[in-house]
Amino acid sequence: MKFFKKFFPFIFLSPAILWLLFHPGSVLIEIASFPQYAKASITSIFAPEKLMAIEDMRWNAFGPAKEELAATLIYNKAFVLADNFFNYVSFFSPRWYFQSGDGTNFSPPTVNPISGVLFFPWVLGTVYFLAKKNWKIFWVLLTFGAFAFLVGKRNFAFLFPILLIYLFMSHEGIKKLSPKLKRTFLIGSFIYGAFLLGRMLWFIWTKS
Amino acid sequence: MVHLDEVINRHFKVLVFAVLVLALTMRLLSIEKYPVSLSMDEVAIGYNAYSILNTGKDEFRESFPLAFRSAGDYKPPVNIYLAVPSIYLFGLTEFAVRLPVALIGSLTAVVLIFFLSSLGLSKAGSLFGGFWLSVLPWHIHFSRGSFEAITALFFLLLGSWLFILWTKSKKALILAGSVASFSLSVWAYHAERLFTPLVALFLFFLFKDRIELAKIKIKKQFLVAGIVLAIFATPFLKLTFFTEAISQRAASTSILREASLGNALHLGSYENLGERIFDNDFYLIFIHWLGKYLNYYDLRFWFWKGLAFTPPGYPDLGLLLAVDLPLFFLGVYALIKSKNEKLKGLALFWFFVGPLPASLTMNEQHPLRALVWIPFFAIVLGHGFDYLTKKVKSWGVFLYLAVLAINFVYFADIYTHHFPRYYSEYWQYGYKEVATYACENRDKYDNIVITDTFGGYGPLNTGLPYLYVLFYCDWDREIFLKTGGHSEKILFRRPNFEDFLKPEKMLLIGSPWDFLDELEKKGKDVYRLDYPNGKGAFIFKENR
């Protein structure tokens, strides 16, 4: 209970979380569409344009003798899989969560999904969980990321759990700061969070 | 069985030398051929160094300048002066221009070993840091292309290492060397103008428990360091406040120049109070900067697609090799567990501040401007390797080295085959042949016109062909050194319709975009030069 009391203001001051909570219908519809999305996403793993790029590289690799063994060994479908792996990895890129949003209707307009200043405590929080060998949180993170990746949708309807976990990590990171710095950071991030909410509401109001 | 740690400790000096040899090999092998041709900046460095060597003046006839006006910019002076002895020894050649930075890049690997060691990292971890840098494509590429950022990084690391050394030895000469190195890093490249003072201040606070400021001896040493700093800083401050040499560069690359930000700013004219509060310019600038800053914290950029050797959608290389990914995570874990608080503090500082200079400039994820970040990765990977040797034992090291070898073959192929094929035009490929041909055949024509607009996909690039003519044509160079102007025979502009009507005999060297429609069939084609990807680069035409 004490934890929720402390964590609640962070949720309240994160535009993306409020935005999603106020749009439950579209979030649920999006999530319910995952079977179609997943089918389309999985069939596009070896999309022709990706294979074409690999073939172009293979054909021009190493030297004049085309399609050498080394070229075949390096430029093949495994490369496409590795590329997909790094696409998956990019689902965790902090920029989306702390600055730009996902660029869809599931992201609050014109503001950071999570307050941008929380990036620094997020790093400290990540370090804290690693130091504590709390692997569970990382597994949960990777699993939700994998689900979004398999569905092929890089939006907060699917990445909402990651958003929450990042916020939680930031919260834990702030706790690790020295008391003086912690107070300054808390006050600063609450003022900035309130500003973001105000900006989001102002934007909705002026555009309606 | 002899442990790897023991081997490294016993043969440390030999292994440091081996790292230097490896780094030199990676940076000097076929240096004239890769990158595919001298860039505009490289020919500018080469010619200005040649001009300083022969006349003591730069291309604009200014004596021993501290900021070189060239290629539409003010160039930091360090690389140009470093190229002078090399050009004296080897002449005005591609090798001579590229040699100094390749040497400095190689020495950086050695300095990195001592820097890491001075921070308390094990000999195995430190040595690995140097080895890792010696084979790092990110650093190899920029070392081979005469980039100023490589020189600046060398001096930054040297300054940091000497400072840490001074906190132990308290020798005035070492402190003076540290200050001189930090200062040279500021003189060498733009990113260090912001980064170096921050690092120096941070190191001071990090090691202040060792400094003993109250002692007279230390105060005297600070006085000496202050004098050294003043020697380097005074002309720099003069350039900053009384000329446009420093400010012009900052203004021309600032994020404020980006259209996406510029169009959003109100510049003080807000329509209402709501706009003034919630859409104010400070917030818009902050959020724009934050996006650029956070863009650097992207594992895909770090390990998979960061150097842009190939077009989007094609296999590429990250700042680090993909094989470094597991070692990186191991290193982060080992660093967190480390009891060396100073090292942890410095790593965290470098992690957060490393991309700061790059994030304040135009362009997203700029690998050149992010080079100052390298020490952070070296600290982490050095720890990772240390952990690997202690906990995973030899098989882990051999597995890493085996995958590294595959990764390296891949890099070598990308760098020597694909990069020149896709991006030769961005290295002004073809201007060497253009300049050489024009020079050799000058007696056959009354005038020679050389285009400044080129590109395989459209007339998208603008170059400075006069610099290539100065570099590759002795005849025009001698005229330029004497008079400050080119031979009247060579004109630098796009060929046009009127050229075909003129009575004099002209050689028109243009891109295919200069001879479109009816111009294509006019005159007589003498020679055609293609880019390595087969697209037309330059057409050599006689006007009659």
C-alpha cells in the first residue's frame, strides 16, 4: 500500500499512462487484433526487400569471383534473423518512452510519454536492479517486448507494460539518490510532469 | 595450467607493443585506397599543410593561422600542422595526408591501455581495451580518413591519463603535460570544446582527495599549469570573441538551425498566454535536444547499424561490433559489482556526457561527433573481458576471439567492397581523375571547365574541385602559391550551353546532369568516368 502511495504520483504525472487509461476502448480493440497482426508480422520476417538487400551484398562481396563460399556464409538468412533481433532490441530504446512517443494514436500528443527528466534515474534504477540481480524484472521486460515484436506493432497499446516498468525503474532510481538530490529531483520532476499534463490538455483543448 | 592473467602480467610490455603493431596495421594497410578517395576536407588539409611548408601561409595567404578558412568552414589547426612534417617527408600525396591521423589513432590504443590501467582496471582488462580499440571499425574508419576527432580523442585520453598519473606522482611536468594535452584536444576538434572542460572538472572533483590543495608545492604546480593553460587559451579566446572562426562553426551546426525546430519556434511572438506557458521556445528547444540526446542510447545504433557504410535496409556495422554485445552486458554487470568507486563515477559521467556535444548539433546519431564516447565503452568492455577471464575462463576468451574474427572479416568486406560501391560520391570520387586529366591535357585546350556539382542519383552534391586541382596538379599549384589565384585556363563552374558556341577550344568536365537533353549530343565525348557502382560520375567533352 505504501509503495502504491509513493508510486501513484509517478503514474499520475506520466501523460502516456493517463492517455491510455482514458482510451481503454481503442487499446482493447488494438490488443484484440493481435492474431492478425502476428500472422502478418511473422510472414514478413523474410520479406523480399530484406532478402534482396542480402543478395545484393552477397553478389558484390569479397571479390570478382561472385558467390564465393565466404560470401554465402556471411550474407544469408541468418543475417535477416540477426537484423530482426536488433529490431526487437530497438523496442526498448529509451527515446520512445522518455521523449518522442510511438507516433501513433496511442501516444499522448506533443508531450513525452514519461517525463523526459526521468531518463537519468531510469539508468540508475536499471543499475540498481542489475546490482541486486533482480533478473525477474528484466525477463518481464523482455517478454512483453517480445510479444510486441512478434505482433509487429510498435505502439503503446502493446508496449504499455514496458512503459510501466520503465517508470518503476525510474522511481527506484530516484530512491537511490542522496536525500538532498532526491528531494530536488522529485520536486523538479513533479513540476515538469505537471507541465506536461498541462501542455497535453492545452493542446487537446486548442485543437478541439 | 598457466592462467591468462599471469601470461598478460608477465608479457605486458610486449603485448602493449603488439597492440600498437596491430593498430598500425589496421590503420595503415592500403590507406591510400580506403576510404576510396580523398575527401574535400582531406585535400584542404593537404594543400594547406603544403602551403604552410613552402610559404608559411595558408591558401588565403594568411601567415601561420590558428584557424584555417577552407572548404566553406574554419578548420581546427592541429591536423594541418601535424600534416606538415609528413608532407615534407613524403610529398603531397594521399599517404602523406592520411599518415599523421592514422599514427595518432594507433597511439590512442596504447594511451587507452595506460588510461584504463591508471583507473585501477586490471592489466588484462586494460590491455583488452587497447586491443578492442585497435580493431574497432568505428575508430579505424575515422583514423584512416584524417578526421580531426581522432586527434582530439587522443589528446583527451592523454590529458586524462596524465592527470590521474599526476594525482599519484605530483610532478609538475606531468600536470603541465596534462593541461597541454587537454588544451590541444580543444584546439583539435569542435566536440572537445565542450567535452574537455567538463571532463577536466569532473576528474578534478573525482580525485580531489588525492590533490592536497593546501600544500605550497601543489599551489606552485597549479601556477605552472595555469601558465600553460593561458598560453593555449588566450589565442583561443581571442578567436572566439574577436573573430568568427569558432562561433561560425557552432552556429552552422547548431540544432537551432534544424528546420523541424526552427519552424516550431515562436521567437518571442506568442499568440496567447496558453501558448506562452505550454508551447514556449525553451521547452521546444529542450524537447528537441532531448530527442537527439536519447537517440544515442540505442542498442541498434551501438551494435548493428551506426556507421552508415551501406544504405538503409542493408547490413551495416554499429559503433561497436555485434560480438561486443554480450561482453558489454557482462562488463556492465562487472562494473556495477566493482568496488572501485572512482572508476564507476567516471564511467557514469562518460556515459551521460559522452553524447552531449553531438546532441547539440544537427544530424541524428552522428558517429564522428560521438567518438568522445569511446572511453566509456572501453571501460565497460575492459571490465567485461576481465570478468570473462576470471569467471568464464579461457574458452570464453577463445569463443569471443573466434566470433570477433568472423565479425572482422565482415567489416573488411563491407569497408573495402560495399562502402566504396555505395558511397564513393560522398568521398568526391572522381575528382582526382578529373584534376589529373585536366592537368595533363592542359596544353590541348584554351580553357578547361570543371563542374562543382555532381552525384550518381542527381546533381545533389556540391564540391570544391579547385582544391583537387591544387592537390593533384603541380603546375596550377605553383601558380597558386605565387599569385594566390589559379591558372586562368581552368574554370570551376558547371558547363553550359554557351560553352558549345564559343570559338575557343574547351574541355568541359561535367557530371551527367550537366549534359542533359540537347547538350548530351553536343561536342565530342573524350572520356567517361563511372562511380564504383556503375553510375556515371563525370563526362569529359570537347566543345567542338
